[in-house]
Amino acid sequence: MKTVCLGLLLALGACTPVDFVAPATTCTAETSINPSFSKAAGLRQVLQHYAAAGLPGCVVAVYSPTEGYWADAAGFAQIENRTPMQVCHLQYGQSVAKTYAAAALLLLYEEGKVQLDAPITDYLPATLSRKLPDAQKITVRMLLNHTSGLPDYSSNADYIAYLLQHPKHRFSSADYLDFLTGSKLEFKPGSKFSYSNTNYLLVALITDAIHGNHVQLIQDRILAPLGLQRTFYHNTPNYLRQPDVVNSYFERYGNGRVENVSQMQQINVETLYGDDGIVASPLDYVNFLRALMEDRLLKPSSRQLMMSWVNDPKTGQPKYGMGLYHIEHQGQVAYGHGGAGLGAGCALYYLPDKQLYFFLGVNMGTLTEGKLVSKTGELRDAVLDELVK
Amino acid sequence: MIKPSFLSASFLALPLLVEGQVPPLPSAGALYRNWPVVVGLQFHTLAMPFSDGKSAFSNPGLSVGTEFRYNRRATLLQGLQAGYYHNRYAGNGLYAAPQLVYRPRFGPLYAELRAGAGVLYAMQPGHSYELKDGSWQTNNQGGKLMLMLPVGLSLGYNGRQASPRISPFVSYQVFVLHGYNPAIPVVPNRLLQAGVRAHLFNH
């Protein structure tokens, strides 16, 4: 009895805060940038303003054919040891990974190995497709443009609660699909757009089923040929545990205070496949989007497929293609993708009218809301304001 | 056809059900005294109801409380419960919650259905940082006060004494927190409790 009581007291008294801090070091940029980029002063001012307003760290990389590359950062890659945020730090791409996943599957489409209008049951192993509601009614195209009607596993209350209670738990892809058990399609497949991470998890699993290894396909057919040496996507089991990866912060209670959740973020992102799971330097992200838009990655017809938009059911305006969003800012169209995670947020877009590519990254989670999280939206708009001036 | 298993269960329950074979029970109201001390050991999990069973006994804590009755039979009571739990990954919590309690008796046993509203101070699991005067300040486990809405079911044992001094109970409570994050309107939590209600005073 004494032992039990002592154990209980020790358990109650064990109030040492959980420590999710990851190592972070300074790094060296290997790409030269144009110091006299015309928008440099305005963008630098925006970054410094939002770092001073409470964002842990933020970074912008830009490219235009006439002025070349420019990048800058403000704030910290790690608050604890005051490691400054640098343009060479690896940033979490979060859902920007969907653009890579879509491109990888379209490479197989170009080889005739996948039919976009075939049911996903033609490709998915039965062990996985039977976890899904009405899988035979869903086509590959519907996954790519988010019209499948499949519920988003990441919105499942059981999943969110389990993730918060067990931040070091490693989910498998099958585990994520298990959160759909007993669920129904949210609408008739193909009838409307509704963003769901489940769709791109399945895109990756279908690519696995056809090619054998979705990760290797991205490495061999996208990253290597484009020379994206500062992009990492499941290439090793510990690919996120490198000191160049920024630390991640989470405004849990939306009250202006952030926690370092770097290890939680690493574990979470390491288990995400197709819908997330990528880190890269800001300039590597920009170079990827350039290659895509300049038709150096896919055939023009495939890139056009990625830009065949489905409309937003609320506004009736073009919304999403295949791994690409269609957005507008001050009348200027932009194509690309945003990313929001537990400990990071980003945007990777191309402004065709301005011939500008940009990546914006923050090392604070943007999945939730809060006093600081709201500033990340303001930061994105301020960066776009500068770019479209 | 009565199944043998049911028959044997009935024989076990017979002493509890048949009046005359045991001393008659005084009425619940006659037994009850206000302001007992209710203490318990509890385990907290951030989880949806009836899920994550493996974590049921992972995050220990203590609860204390008291109550008073609203009616003579003491089937309707006002309880007040306060408690603390240690939850390394989801954050520790300190709470106080008045609850309305419905407590029917079944022989020496009683059940409870309770619901109420209270407040919970949820601590951040790790160090938190806040930008003040242009520099990041560390705050060792800051937290946030939130609205707590608990409901629960309990089962307890009064025994057959005319004036029970100690009544053990087990309880399953779920509560939602409002205000965790603006993007998450309510967060589900669970408390498993075991404790005793001790009548220390004559009221």
C-alpha cells in the first residue's frame, strides 16, 4: 500500500514540463540571390514587422525571370537558443506535398499506367479500399480534385483527441483510413469540391500500388532531375531529424503563447503520406513550382489537367485543379498550394500576370486559430500586397 | 424457459431483493446527512467518450468534494467537486464544478446521474513563450481558464447500516471544455474516478 501511495505522489508530483524541443543550427545558403531585387525592401519590412508582432520565424523566397531569386527571413528558427531563421533552413511544406503527389501520379498517367476516370478500386489493394465508403464510385480524378466526397480523416474528432493525448504516437496509413470506419460519403462523388486529406493519402497509396514506391518515384522523377537537393520526402526514416529543419511552435490555446512542439511535429509529419510529409528549403519549393509551370516536369497537357479547375460550391469561382489551388488577390490570379500543420504553415504560389513565384513559410502551426495564428493570414496578404504592387 | 445462468444470478440477488429476509432499510432521507467529504482517485484522458480505453488509467489525479440534499429522500442533491489531474502530454488540469446529482437507491447500492458546469484551468504541457517588449519570455507551464461541462454516471455502495459513515463509489465522467482554441469549439475529456463519501459530521 505504501508503494502505491508513494507511486501516486510521485506521479502527481512529476510536473516537469514536456520537452519537445529539437536541435536547430544555423545553416549556409548555397543559392545566390539578387540583393537588389526590386521588391526586397518592402518584403523585408513585412517579414520584420510580423516577426516583431509575435510570429516565431518567417521566411520568403521569390523568383522572377527578369530579376532572378531573392529570399530573406526574420525571427527565429528556434526561440530557445535564439537561432535566427535563415533562408537555408528547411521549412515544412505541409499540404504543399499534395502538388508533388499529384505531379507524381500524372507522370504515371503520361505513361498510360493509370486512368484518371477509372474507379480507385482498380488500383487500391482490397485491404485498403474496403475501409472506404463506396470506393467503387470514386475515380482517381475525384481524388485529385477533391470531389470524391470522402470525409477528411484529419477532421475526425477521435483522431484529433488521440493526437493531442498521444503526440508521440505513429499512425500508419491504414490507421488514418480506419478513422473513416462507419462513415459515409459526404456527397455524391464528382458533384462538388470539398477539401479532404484522405484524397491525397489515397493518391499516394494508388501511386504505391501502380509504381511500387511513391517516395522513390518522387525522388527519381521529380527531385533528382530538377536538382532539388534541399527537398526531403520520406527518403530516410529520420529525414526530419536534421538540425536544418526549423523548430515548430503551436499556439495551443489561441492566447498569444506558443509551445515548442518540434518533436510532435516531426513524428506527425513523418507519418503523413501524399497529403503532407515534405520539407524543403524555400528556394527548392520555388524551383519545383517553376519546373511545373514551365513544363519541365510534366507535359503541357498534364499541367493543363492540373489547372482544370473545379468551382468553389459557395462562390462558383474556380477553386482547385489537381494539386493546385486557384486563388485571387486584388484581382491577380495565383496558382499553387497552401500548407497548414500543427507546427508550421506555408504558401507556394505563382502569379502568372506578374511572372512571380513565391514561397512563404512560418514555423508556427496554422491549423488552429489564435491571436498569433491570425497574424499568419495577415502576413500572407501583406506579402501578396507587396508582390502585386 | 428460464436459462440456468439467469436462475443462479437470481439466487445470488435474492437476499437483496426479498424483504423480510434482511433487516428493513431505513428510508434514504433518514440516513442522509449533508456535507459529507467526498474524496477520490481519478484518471484523466483527453478522448471521445468510450474510446482510447488503453489510456483509461494513465493520467492520475485527486478529487475532493461535498454535497447537500434538495429533497427529504436525498435523491436530488447539489454536489461540488474540485480536482487536479496530471496529464503529461495533454496538459495538467485544475477544476471546480458544481453538479446537480440524481441519486436513486437500489437496496444497499445507489446510482448517480450528475451534470453541471464549472471551470478548469488547463496548463500547457510544455514551456510556453510569449513575446513581451520585443523579446520572447518563458512561462513555465502557463495555461488558460475554460468553461467545463461535465456529465457522469456513478455506482456506489451504502451498505445496510442505518447510518453509513463510508460509502465507496466508482464514477465515469465525461466533460467538454469550451475555449480550448477558437478553431476547436469543444474538446472532449474523460475522468474515471473511484473514491469514498465519508460522513464526518452530523447535520
